[in-house]
Amino acid sequence: MYKIDCNEIKNKYELEELVKMFLKPNDYVLFNNETVQNSLEEKNSNESVWKEIQIPDGITDKNEGKRYLFEKLSAETGMHPDWGILTGVRPGKLAGEYLKKGKNFQEIRTLFKNFYYVSDEKIDLLIDLCENQKRVFANCEKKDVGIYIGIPFCPTRCVYCSFTSNQATEEKINWYLDALLKEIAYVGKRMKESGIFAESIYIGGGTPTTLSTEGLKKLLFIVSMHFDLSHLKEFTVEAGRPDTITKEKLQVISDFHVDRISINPQSMKPRTLELIGRSHTPEQIVDAFAMAKDIGIEHINADLIAGLPEEEPEDFEESLRQIIKLAPQNITVHTLAVKRASRLIDMDAEYHYHQGERVRKMLDISKQLMEDNGYVPYYMYRQKHMSGNFENVGYAKPNTESIYNIRIMEENQTIIALGAGGISKVYFPDENRLERVPNVSNYEIYVERLDEMLERKEKGIFIPLKAEENGGI
């Protein structure tokens, strides 16, 4: 057991996120001097031997404190987490901010190595990613926003899932859809009155193709009727679950000029699909790709997850090779994150602690295979409780990168999110500041409190826009 004293650093949150990279929650207590007794009592420990680590007097800066803990815990455990002291979800955004301040890539490389203790491999990934983003996309126009529309339904719930995802009857889905269409109409009207435009539209979930063909057609029709699409550069519909994809639905998607879909295998191993609660087969994945290509959908993304139950690096490699053969324009390689709201954490609360080396090998394989097959990294994010504390990386064939994915990770554009679980993020560029405007996550409460959701958007998005005298948000 470890007693870790934060001493003069009052905000323990980020320090604890760092400690969790080295130690399991039951293996330490983290405290300030005034909270030591309460912390020890909460642990209710009978340990007779404690190892004590105390941040020295005079250290009040959180990064200095994190470096001190990193060095001490590395010496104690022999572990050297690749992302160093970085505990945030957007290391790419941090690198981008240094670029905006005038630092060159060599200066950023030195800073991330010596100040944040990031490994050379991850620094290389960051630099590649920033260079690709710089090559593809300029800063967004002040009048352009991203639109997210949430469909919180799936045919089954995967064991690792913590998203707003429900199994519901057709009647319940239609009830939700009617409320969502009212929110779309309201937001579209207020956007036109405010002089702002959709640069990208992303319909996600859940699984939007859980909707019936008629429901999907109705949704896309309302979107096309109420949003001014004259500035639209990208239109995405997640069709992640192959068992929800039909030729008729893909035709509807194509008819409304959607140019991107996701078909998300997660794995191509039948046993894995069974273990994680996916109700489809590898053959259905192949069929879905064939149908999408026959219909003529321009861009397809495929998701794969490193670290799934019972998978070894060779299983992951075989899945990735099979997906590459299907020739999607984008492939996103996720590291499994075991969230509190998932069923997997009930099965094994410490799952992500003993997957690190296995996942490292999988990510090394993916990086090499992506490079060998002409894919480049273009966006990245991290999550809590990721196996090995690694990352999720989006790869793309050059010039097929997703605008929406970059914008939402770099947080340099307003994203207006509609539907249950949607969290709008209002960007104020002059202050480089974000304000969050959430919808409730429960779809039934969302329907019942729809007027409140509209009022939140009015007060949180459109009134501030007016106050800025139509200067953009």
C-alpha cells in the first residue's frame, strides 16, 4: 500500500489520474495533509507496512507535482507510461496550441519529452498527426458549426459500452424520433435566423440504422428541410452494426447525399463477437461493405478495438488485415476502455490493468499495417480506464479525413448536439473558451422535457450569439 501526500497541491484530481496509471485503486490512498485521516479510514486497511510518497514542500504547480510522482512511481513499479504525465483526453489539441503559439515541431518534440515525459514513439505519432491535420484543414469559418444528432438505440448492448444506447420497441423509437424532429426544426430555424451554417453533420448513437427504413428517411428529410446545407462539406451517418444495415437503408442514405458511413466490426473473430454481445457475423460485415460500395457511398470508416476479451495480438492482426482488404477509406483503432457504466467492469473491475502489454503489441501492429497500406493518422483521443493508458487513433487514406472528427477533438468550433445525451460545445474564439450545453441522457426524459432542452439551447447558444452581434461563436 502507498500513502501519497499531495502536500501543498490542493486539487488532487489530475494527480490521482496519474497515480491510476501505476497503481490499482485499492493499492494507494491519496491525500492532502488535512484529509489524511479520512482517506485512511475510507480504505479501512489493516496493512502494517505503508510506503510513503510526499510531494516536497514548495511544489504547488500541478505539472511539477505530476513529474515528481511520475519519477517516484516509475522507480517503485518499473513502469513508464508512454503518455508521461499527460492525463487529458486530447494530446493532439495540446500540441496544436503550441503550434499556434509559434513553436516549431522540434521545439514541441523537446517540450513533450522533457516537460511531459512522453515517449519518443508517441511524440512521433503526435507530430505525424499534426502535420496531416495542417496539410488537410485550415481553421474553420466563424459562421460554420458542426451538428451532431444522436440516435440512442442499438439492437444489443456490447459489454464495454457506456454510451447512451438502449434497446426499445418500434413504438418507443418513433416516439423519440418525433421529439428529435422538433428539436431539429427548432435548431435549424434559429441557425438561419442567426446566420450560422452547418459545416458538417454527424448522425451517431447508438446505431442510427436501428431506425426503420421509413424512420431513417423521415429523419434525413427533416434534416435536409430545416438545415441550410449550402456550406456543408461532410455528411455522416453511423451504420456501425452490420446487422442493422440493409440495401434499402443504404439507398436512403445515398439519396440524401450522405457521403460517409461507419461500418464497425470491432473484431472479425466470431468468438469475440459473441463474447462482447455483438449479434452479427464476420460475413455480415463483408456483405455490408459490398452493399455500400454497390450503392456508391463515397467514404466508409471501420472501427476495430484492441484489447477485447480473450483476444491475442495475432487475433487483432488477422481482424485488421481482413478489414484492410475491404478497403475502407478510414480505419479507427480504439484501445478498449472499461467504463463504470459498462457490463465488462462488473465482470472484471481490473480488466484494463492486466491488458497493457498485449494492447501495446496490438497498437504496434496497427501502426505498421496502417503505414504499409497507405493510411495516415489524422485524429486521436484518450479516455479514462484505457488498457495500458494508450489512445484511440483515426487513420485515413490521404484526402479522405473527416472534418467532424478533427473539429471535435481540437475543440476549435461550436458543435450543436441534438437528441438524448447530446452535449453542445459553444466555442468563443476570442477567449479560446468552450461552454457546454447538455441535453439529458435518458431518451424518455428527453422526450418529456423537450421544451427545457430547447430553452437550454436558446440561453446557452443563440442568446450568446446575438450578444456577440452576429460575430460568430
